[in-house]
Amino acid sequence: MSKQEASAPFGKLGKEQTDAMVNMQKEVLAAYEEANRAWLARMNSEMEFWSNLTAKLTATRSLPEALEACQKGAAQRMQMAAEDGRRLTEDYQKIMQKVSGSFSNGWSTKST
């Protein structure tokens, strides 16, 4: 058996691991891009929220109206914060699933 024939399985293994790593990086990058789009949309909704609250407060004619607008705004903002936490957890889980899925597909554990 020639030296080239003997090293062929190792070359194939290296290529498989490299391909798997490149695929994992593409999947993780896609997950980051998806999360980035969602967070950009979220920042736009944050600006819209504050703009609307400012408009409501400017239009109030009494202290009770202003307090009601603030209460509703605070409740809405708390809901947005809860949604942010949920979204952050989901984004993290998606990315970790991409990474761990690549590990479980064997790119780092293949030994034959």
C-alpha cells in the first residue's frame, strides 16, 4: 500500500470535518441574521412606542389623563420587556441548537 493510499481516509475525514464546520458556520450566521432582523424590528417598535406615548402625553388636558397614559404606557412597556426576554431566549436556543446539532452530526467526534 502506498503512502498516498494509507493517508486517503485521513484526508477524507479532514474534508468531512471542514465541510461540517463550514455548514455549521453558515447555519449559525443565518440564525444571527434572523435574530438581527427581529431585533431591528423591535427597535423600530420601541421608537414608535415612545413617540406615541409622547404624543398622548402632549395631548392630555388633565393630570388624571396624563397618569392614565403613563399607566397604560408602563403596562405596555412591561409587556414589551417580557417579549424581549422571550425572544432573547429563543434566539439563544436557536443558535445553540445549530452549534450542538453540528457537534452531534459528528464533525468533531468522528474518529474513523
